[in-house]
Amino acid sequence: MSVSDKLKQLIDTAAPFWAGEAEVFQTYWTWSERTRETDRQWLSYQCSKEIWGSGVGATKGLFIGPAEELIAAFPKIDIEIDRHAVLDIAEGLWAEFAHYCAFADAYDGLAQPGEPKINPHAIKGSWPEDIALAELRFAHRHEHPKLGMRACRFTEGGYCTLFSEGMTLADRTDGPHGRANALIAEACRRVYEDEFGHMLKGVVGLDDEGLSDAEWRSLSEISVAQLKLRIRMRNAQFGNPLSEARVQAIFAGACPPLAFDYEKARLAA
């Protein structure tokens, strides 16, 4: 994957904020206030994101929406709609539901006798910081249709930091959180490669957009705004292990940048 100087600059701008999102998880794993209940809470939020998405207002979610698209597309395959476009919808549905299953399995694995299994209908909803992020993304897409969508794709997943940091728990299966760590690490392992591919789609092709210098600057500004709200969204999802002072320090550049794996991106592309 060849990368222009402008794209590399955008990646370099995002990298400290990816590191800030990673710090939320790194802090939470050893946080004194972490409990089985807080693990189940953030896992249920993640399940909600995987099955319903982070939309604002009425949404059919990431299962019913694509399923209805597939039904509607079937009579049009290779007549009005290319077969590969339909395959993309089917693969997206499979991937998102597989991710839901991974985190739902971890959630249920932490259940005590008599506690009900998680299900999509019990977790429909979001938390204020997640809604704020979704509202910002919608606003960017409305105000800057081309750049707003590109920024949403670029920032989606926060460079997979939840999943990469979650996988490190495979080495921490002793102690009071040992069982939870093993379950979370396995869930994150099951999701990571798919999410890296999703993240890559937000990077690949940016150099083909023919953006002007001004548009690159705008894309960077929009992306940073979204990345900052991603940190707030994740911090709230995990019960606010980072203080507000630390969040502000991260916004001011306190985190060393997370290294972008250009070699892995090249192979995946």
C-alpha cells in the first residue's frame, strides 16, 4: 500500500488519539473499581453496538437492515445490482453478527446461576457519549458530504484498539479477573482481524480522492473532532476509568502516538 505524504500526515495526526483510546482499556484492566458487574456492563454496551450500531433516531440496526437489503436485492442480482455488491452486504451481516456473538459469549460466560442470557432486544439503546459521537458524525456527513463520510470511515474502530488491547489479556488469566480476562481476550481475538480490515477500508483509497490541500486540512480537523469524542465514548462505556483531567491531557497531546502498522496494512490491502 503506497501512502502519500498527506495521508501519512493524517495518520500521524490520528495516532496520539488512537493511543488515548487505547489508554482507556489499559487503565480499565487494572482499575481498582473494575468488577464482574462493570465487565458485564461494558460488554453489553459493546453487544449493542455490534447488533444495533450507534445510530441516532430510528434504525433497523446491523442485522435487520442488511437482511432486508439482501431480500430486496435478490431479484435484482446481476440485472440491476452486481453480485459482488450483494456479497458485500452478506459478508457485512455475517461479520457484525459474528462480532455480536463473540461479545455476547463473553457476557454470558460471566453470568452467575439464574442470570438470563443476553439478547438483542434487551440491549437496544445506547449511552449519552455514544449518541453524541453518532450525532457529530451525522452532522459532519450533512455539512461535508464527501469529507464527512471519509472521516467517519477513517475514524471507525479507533485503529482496533479495543480488540488489540483486549487480546493482551490472554497473558493475564490469573488473579481475581482471570476468567473475565480469558473470555474478553478470546472475544477480541475473534473480532480483531475483521475490524482491522474494516479500519483499512477507511484508509485505502484516500489518496485516490484527489483532495486539495484545503480538503486534507478539513479532513484532519473533522477526524480529530471525531477521535476526541471516541475517547469520551469509550471512557464512559468502561465506567470512566480516566479522569477528566487525564482526558483533557490526552486531547492536548499527552499520549505518545500509536505506531501504524504499514506492513500489515500493505498485506491486508
